[in-house]
Amino acid sequence: MIGKECNLSIDELLEFEGVIAAGIFSPEGKLVNYKSKTDMPEDMAEMTAKFCGTVNMTFDALATAYTKLYNMSWVPQHNWMYSGGEWTVVISGTRGVFVESSKADIQKLLVALGVC
């Protein structure tokens, strides 16, 4: 994943209301660093890093295919978001946050992460 990417530190990301964990992962999905305001175990952070790396790779493959097949500019990938149940995950490059949706200003967070 190469392109616009959030460059806020983990501590800066944790300052946003509703953010309970922030982390950095390698493009291959290895956990580089994380911090949590809760007792999020390291194995959960490691599993999340693998998941995020895999999703990034999947989106890169899809974007490359659309770009080549349909002459649409989908690369480079910048960011993505998932929201379900009570939680939202926002990924910008190789940085991401876990957010308690009801307690966060999602719009403010998306702007800070470079999503909008």
C-alpha cells in the first residue's frame, strides 16, 4: 500500500474520543506497535494486524484489476473502514484504530486519518 497515509502517532490517535486502541502493522500484516486504553491482549492486536494486512492486500489486488481491466484509476490505495455492531475500525495505510462507535466523532476521526 503506497499513497496517502496517516502519520499521527499511536498516542495522538488514542487522544480521539471513542478510540480504544491504535496500532501500526507492516504491509505483510505483522504487528509493529500498539497501545490500548483497555486490556486488549497482544494476541488480539497481532490477529488484527494480520487481518488488516490481508484486507490491504486484497484491496490492492482488486484495485489493480479494476485499474487495468476498466481503465479506472483505483491505485494507490489510501484507506478503508469497517463498522458493525458497536465497533468501527478505520485503517489508513498501515495504521489503524478500534473505535467504540457510539462514543466517537467518526467524521472528525476520518478527517484526522486522511479518509475525507
